[in-house]
Amino acid sequence: MRPAENRAVRDSKVGRADSGGMSLEVADGLAAVRSLAEGELVLWGNAPAFTARATLAGDARSDWLLTVRNAMPDAELVAETEGGEPLAVEPLRNAISTVKSWRVALPAGATAKLTVAPPDWQSREAFRFAALADVQEALPRVGDIYERMNKDETLRFILFSGDLTEGGSREELQEFQERLEATSRIPLYATLGNHETFSKDAEEYTALVGRGSQSFVFRDVRFSVVDSSNGTLDPGVEEQLETWLAASRNGVHIVSMHVPPQDPVGLRGGGFASRGEAAGLVGKMAREGVDLTLYGHIHSYYSFTNAGIPAFISGGGGAIPETFDGVGRHYLAVDVDAAEGLREVSLVRVD
């Protein structure tokens, strides 16, 4: 009755680890812990900005190497004690733009607050991001898409609406991340798709990427991604979404998921399994003033509205396209402003 329940439970554990004399908790699970050993912590970021609390044992070492993969290219680390006293941070050079490393002095027997974010993340200036989904079996040539994105220096990050790989295996996901780091100058923040569930109900995705449902804020615009890979939302995820909707009722809010609640094309059946659930979710988002909805799953491009909310299906990452649609590989370039809301959504063809 709750096919996504196990994934929702695993989400709550993302960003937590206890090893090497450190107990770590990333706020809201916005980064996955890739490794934690004595003196060294590696995270995979899944948001432009996040904070973590690191509590060290009394006999823990004080010099630590923190590495964040999939970070904003201009991300900085601010470390401070619980009382707000700054801690020494030394940035290190890295050849990959989205891999950031710092040496930081952490006090043994105490708790430190670590904030990883670009310096402008709390401004209210307009910005642009890319929306992409459904790479699947086209993983070997996804670099073409990243290279096209790299030509647009205004793009801050990629919002990915699921189906990173064909089977969701550890090897495939690792290849996805390696190709991303090798080619893209900007990070990619994702939710999972139904293809990620093919491998142990997305256990590998949770371990390597992070949460399937989460919410973050960048430049006063809220982004919420939810796991709809079974054509439904788990009740626990829907409750979380309700809190995110309420938090941004008077602000700009963008919601992304893999399977759209409603398929805009007749009897194809590319939406939720339950029309009642789909209508209820769309109505809820409309009442709370969502500004934009982004979906994948259907390997083409559609522009329509959900109860007045601008909606886009963009499954152009390279998976087998709809026959004769003529769209090909593509992504969306989205311009948004915290004061004005959604400005423009543009289709960018890659093929």
C-alpha cells in the first residue's frame, strides 16, 4: 500500500554519520556522507547551500580535511563554534570546479557548525538554472549536454528530475557522477526516478546521491523535489511537502518530481496511478501558490499548466525519445526572480 515507504524512511537518515571521533548531522539531509574517517570527511552536496553540525569526541584530532563534491564552484566554508566564534579554515585548490576542499581546525570535545555556500546565496537577485531529466542509457554521451550548458555562463546549477541511469546500480551512478565532474562546470541537484528503483529500491541512489525528497532555498527561491517514482507520493513525503508549501506560501516556490501527477496527452498514462491523488496534489500546490512545476519520465517536451501553475515535462536527457516527436536531447533554461517570480522558461536543443 506504500511502495515508497522504505525510501522515505531512508531519506531521514541521509547526512548522518558517526566515525573517526566525529558525529555529524547535515541539516535537512542536504548532503550525503560519502566517507568519514579520522581527520577526513567527504560529502556529496545536493543543494547550493547547507549546514552541518560536527561533534567531536574529547580525544579526537583537531585538524580535519573536508571535501564537498558536487559543490557550487564559488562555494566557501564558514566554520564556527556553537557560540559563534570563527574557526580557522584554509581553502585548498582543486582541478575540478565542483569539488571543493578545506582544512579546518575543529575543537575536540565540542560541537562546530559548518556552512558550505556561495557568498551570494542569500541575496534576492535574479538567476538562471537548468532543468534536465531522463539520461538513462544515453549516459556515455551525456557530456554533450553538459558542454552545451557550459556555454551559458549564467547557469548556476542543474535541477534534475529523475532517471539518472538505466538501472540505478552503484557502478552506473558512480559513472554518472564521474562524467558530471569531468564535464560540467556546475553542480547537479537531483531527485530519483523509477529507473533508480530498479537497484535495491534505490538504496544505491540514497548512499551515493542522497535524499529523493528534500527542499532547499537559493536566493530566496525555494526548490522542493519529491519522490514520485512509483506514480504516487508516500504519505510521509506528502506531509513534508505540505510544510515546504506552507513555508513558501508568500514566496517563490518551484516543485520538481519525476512522474508528473497528470499526463497532458490523452490515454498514454504517463502520470500518477490515481487520478484522485493527482488532482488532490495539483490542487494543493495551486492553493499554496507554487510558481513552477518541472517533471520528467516522458521522453519529450511539453508545456502546459497545472490548475494555473506553469508546468513543463522535459525528458530530454537522451533516453529513447517519443517516436516522431522531433524534439531530441534538450534541457530547459529557467530564469527566476525572488521578487518577480518566474520570468522565462526556454527550451535549449542539444542535438
